[in-house]
Amino acid sequence: MPGMRAGFQARVQYSLARLLLGLLGVLPRRAALGAGRLLACAGHAAAARQRKVAHHNLRMALPELSEPERTRIVRGVFRNLGRLLVEFARFPGLDRGNIENLVVYEGLEHYRAALDGGRGVLVLTAHVGAWELSSFAHSVYGYPMKFLTRPIDNPLVEDLIARYRTRAGNAVISRTDAVRGVLKALDDNEAVGILIDQNTTRGDGVFADFFGIPAATTPGLATFALRTDAPVVPGFIRWDASRERHVLEFRPPVPLIRSGDRRADIQANTARFNRIVEDFVRKHPDQWLWIHRRWKTRPEGAPPLY
């Protein structure tokens, strides 16, 4: 009986997800964005636990903010998620003829120069802006890439999401086969996107400061970069309300720290990567995922923060 119930719930979730994506995908864009704002408002009202986490994170990371400023940022986080949902639903309608009306580049020359080096590219990125749109738009522009994902629990919904993500030539590398998949992609001079801004376990991560607080962070990006000499290019997408466009921004490759001590180098480079993400979040605080318990895993002996 529990298995049957779980299967039924999975099918219901899939049907609802497919219905929502289909509806947002066929509505006129202005209407779809309006629906996204309504969903964001509803989510903000209903998600009491996530609101609490976001306010707590902001008090720790940006203690200088007033309560009204924190409230404005948290509301912006939910608006950003609503906009992300709308853009994701509309992937099937994007092509080379209309992508420039939605996403524009800054610093594309940094990405192209890195790719011309022939060692592949590791894209340092995070859950900022409409992050699903960043890799999808990049592929529509003619730069397909691969990215690491952690499968969600519902395989039906996971398959639906994967079909949207890969429509324009991108490919998913499962975390269960990350090492072989990433190394092969880099050897083939392909780009691999790695999101580094989510909490990980003590055994799987290293502690590197994020907003001055030790954060358990995946060492994968630093490990691959040190092993392969593939350039690490920061790439983030942000919403520019003044232009009503998403801006896909690439920065120059990050110089790697190499002391000869592998463990120390992984630690030092991961800390450098975290500072790059932090710099972006400080400039666009309402476009990062503050509702995530980023500092849940604590160093040995340290008290919990949540």
C-alpha cells in the first residue's frame, strides 16, 4: 500500500507540473509573467518556513540590513522564483530568432577565449536569477554545455524537467557519474556548469567562508580545475528590470592557487570561488536563493545555526 500511494502521488505531481508548465508556456508573455507574480505572492504567503529561513540567513549574512530591507529582499526572492518558472515553461518557444529579445550577453568574449584554449571550460555558477535559463539560452545561442544535477525524488517530474533542459542541445551529467562525465566533457573541449552555492555534508564538502560564515561547499569545481587545467569562468544570469531582459554575464577566468599541497589548494580555490558568488549576491541580493539553509552543515563541534 505505501508503494501504491507513493506512485499515485508521483503521478499527481507530474500531472500538475505538466499542466502548469503547459499553461505558462502558451499564455501571452505578459499574461504568463503576471501569473508568475501571482504564484510568487501565493508562495510567499504560504511558505512560512522558507520565509523564516530567508530572514534568518539575511540576519546572519547581512546584519546591517533593516527589517523592511530584509522583507523587500525576501519578497524579491519569491518574485525571482516566479519569473524563473515562467521562463522555464517557455523554453519550447525559444530559438535563435527570438532569444535576443529575452537574454543578452555581457563578457561573452571571456567564455569564447577560454573555450578556444582547447581544454574545455568549467563554468562557476550558482542559483541566481533565472539559473535554468542561463544554460538553456547559452545553448540556443550556439554554445551547448553540460551540467551537473542532483535528481529529484519524483522520476516522472525529473524526466519532464530534463526534457525541457536539454531541448537546445545541453546534456545532463548525473552526480552518480560526475567524475567520468566531467573529465570526458573537458577532454572533448566542452563546457561544464557547476553550481557551488548549496549546502553539502561534512564528508562531501570543505568549509569555506560565505559571507564570513564557514559553509560546507562542494570541492568538485576546484578538484576538476586543478586536475585538468581547464579554465574556471564565472557565469551568472540576472534580471535587468530597466531593460526587461535577462543578462548572462561571463567574467574572466579565475587564476588558480597552486602551492603543491593538493588539499590546501582545493580549500583555497573553493574559498576564492565562494567569494566570487558572494560578490554577485551582494550586488543582487533579491536574486539569490536565500530560502536555502546554506549553513546547515557545521564544522565539527560548532553549534547549529538553524
